[in-house]
Amino acid sequence: MFTTWMTALQIVARTGAVYLLVLVGVRLTGKREVGQMTPFDLTLLLLLSNSVQNAMTGPDTSLMGGAVAAVVLLSLNYLVAELSGINRRFRRLVQGSPSLLIHDGQLITDHLQREHLTVDEVLRSLREHGIGSISEVAIGVLEVDGSLSFLKLDELPESVRARHRARFLKRN
């Protein structure tokens, strides 16, 4: 058991602070990091979890101390999920918003740089979606979960395609 209830409250406070710190850190690393984990990302995540464990429980390494930390983490995660479902502003703060990467067959390089994506990664994703080139894409989006989604020009309704074609011809 605990030495005192003060120890339990300290674990609750420490765990809450670490949760918020890690949540902000994961949010700041960007959408791509969350959605497409590489071996490097997995290693970082495992080491991060190990490094913050002592910060959460402090000197209390008891089973109860770990259980309190786990309950706090699960509760905070549930609370964040509930608030995200209710409040759009909070959801946008926690999850971010999609980023437009391709519009009318043109790559938006500023957005690629902001999201730490390379052209090669976009091209690889296009191939995975069965799309031959960037010029075939009406809209390409980096979603909040880190996945890339594309809408091909030829999949658009004819009325929308005509507007896209007219805009594209005016630019060239």
C-alpha cells in the first residue's frame, strides 16, 4: 500500500503533468509522426514511456502506485476523448486539422515543409493508392491521423471537373 494518501495525491498530480507534457509533445511532432510510425518512432515512444514512468510515480514503486498512475492516465485519456467529441475547438487543439498538400494537380510545397513530408513520401502514397502522378489529383490531404488521402480529378462530378479545368487553364 501507500505510505500516505499524500503519496497517492502526488502520483495523481505527477501523472497528470506527465500526461499533458507527452500529449503536447506528440501534438507538436506533427500528424505524420503519429500516423506513420517508423522503427525510430517506436523506439522513441518506448524510451519515452520508460523515462517518464519514474516521474509519474516518484519514489513509490509499489503495485498500488503503478495502479494509481494507470487509472489517472486512463481517466485523462477518456476525458480528452470526451471533450474532443463535444468541443470542436478543443478537438482541433488536441488533434490538429487536415493539411492540403495537393490542389488541382499542383503540390503545395510550403505545406509539405510545414508537415515535414518529402515529395518522395507523397509519391509513394500516390502509388499505394493506384495513382500515377500528382497531376491526376484534384485534392491531396494529410489527415489528422497521419494518413494521406487523395481525390482524383476523374473521380469528380463533371460540373466540378469543369470548374477545376477552367481554373487550371486560367493559371497556365
